[in-house]
Amino acid sequence: MLRHLMSPMDFSVDELSRLMDLAGDIERNPKKYAHACDGKILATLFYEPSTRTRLSFESAMLRLGGKTLGFATADSSSAAKGESVSDTIRMISCYTDICAMRHPKEGAALVASAKAKIPVINAGDGGHQHPTQTLTDMLTIRSLKGRLDNLTIGLCGDLKFGRTVHSLIKSLVRYENVRFVLISPEELRIPSYIRDDVLEKGGIEYKEVRQLESVMPELDLLYMTRVQKERFFNEEDYVRLKDFYILDKKKMDLAKPDMLVLHPLPRVNEISIEVDDDPRAVYFQQGQYGVYVRMALILSLLFPEEYKVLEQEG
Ligand code: NCD
């Protein structure tokens, strides 16, 4: 059966656990997988800017022995001529075996998956979801913290437009005793479809605060985010809010000695570079886990029977 990845919720907790186990095995034994995708092609269809996500997908496929093709901007594709995502994916299904798509419109990857003959991976759809960043975040947390349960997680910055935050919360609420501290200015609070439909409905413990300093001591993880300039309706609001939080050494002094700082990157000003040398700052390491987990994802979607990460239906 053809499986896609639109949201981290598409995979059960058991499937995620097996996926992360596979990523771990790839990390320890890269040679074993160096030809696993010989003869296969990954398409990267990026209608919106990206450095990490697109290149980590390409790196993942190349490290598996496969090849890649695609485009990095909408205006270098037929989208500039008015072609629909549905038509593009029908063609891409003839050229490649699997595809990662990023699009500024919420739901674009879902539309593509309905017409695709190959697995489609949502590499970010507008302000909605970013499941492979969540897989990256989860593998980082599981590898460096040793668990995904019993955690107090601070999410700080643009919780309104930050799709990585939405995906991460939706995924982590499935683990035991996970508590969220949502740190944002009033204008960038978490959307109600997360607060009401996920946190409230699920009976998950959370609080919303404006100030970062006062909650630092209680956090096991701090997930910093960039204010999403491209999703603002006016420049003035962006300029007013962009430097609302700046994590610096002084604030790090308030944190637990084993608290981890994550960030999906790119960073703008929200983490001072003086924090980079702190052993608790793991945002560059996170990028490495992103390659392993995307390798595991490509293998699981392309060869479901061989890798047995995903449950087979029917
Ligand atoms: C994130 C994204 O695109 O949502 N970047 C990424 O993929 N690592 C975060 C961001 O752009 O702020």
C-alpha cells in the first residue's frame, strides 16, 4: 500500500519508534545502507525557500546510493506558467520513485498525495505542518535525552505561524507526562486548532506565558523559533516582534544543567551566538539527526516490506 507523510500523526507511536530505531542503526552502520536505494530517484519539489530540509533530503538519498532531481524555487518550475500541483505530481510520478514537497499553501502536499503514484512527503506546507522536522526533533530528543516522555518542553517565539511547533506538539502529546510551556507575545500565541483541539481536548498540561526568564528553571527542553517574516501581513508588526526573545548566556544561567536548546533553524536573532558553545545548545547536532531520520523515512516508504517500520494494512 502506498503511504505518504503529511503530518507526524500519520505514523503511530510504534511506527515512529521503529523509524527512529532504523535511523539509529543507519547512524551506527552507514555502510550497510550505502546502496540501499541504488537505481531510485527522489524528487525535491520546493515552491518555497529552504536550505536544510531540501539539502538534507538530497544528502539522505545520495547517502543511500540513490539520485535526486527537482527544483528549488517555484519560478523555476512550470508553476510560474500556472500549472497546478496536481498536474505537476502526475508528471513527477512518471520520472521518480518518491517525492518531498514544500509549498507556501497549507494542504498543498495533501492535494499532491491524492494524485500521486509515488510516496509524497510533506516538507512544509505554509504555516501548517512540517513532519520531517518533527521526526528530526524527536530523534534528537530521544538520542540526547534518552526519552520522549516525562518532559517539560518550552516552545518559544512565533507559535502562531511556526509550523514546526504545531507538528511537534501534535506528535509529543502522545507520550506520557509531557507538559508544555508556551512562551510567546500575545500576537504570536499558538493557534486555537492546537490549543483547543489538541491540548485542551487531550487533557494535556500546558501554560501560556509571555516571559522567558521566569520559566527557564523548570524546562527540560527549550525549543526556540524564528519569527516567520514571510507569513506576516505587514512589515511593521514583524519589525516590532522579531527581537521579542533573545536567548543569551544570562538566560542560560537560569536553566537546568541538562536542559537542551533546540531550534529548527534558520536562526535570525533569537539565539545569541554566544550560546552556541554551551554544551546544552544542540541545534547544529539536530541537523545531523535530520539526515539519519530522512534516510530511514525514505527506506520505510520505498521498501515497506523490507524494513517493516510501517504497519502493512489489508
Ligand atoms: C523551518 C521551516 O521551514 O518551517 N525550517 C526548517 O525546515 N528547518 C523553520 C523556519 O523556517 O523557521
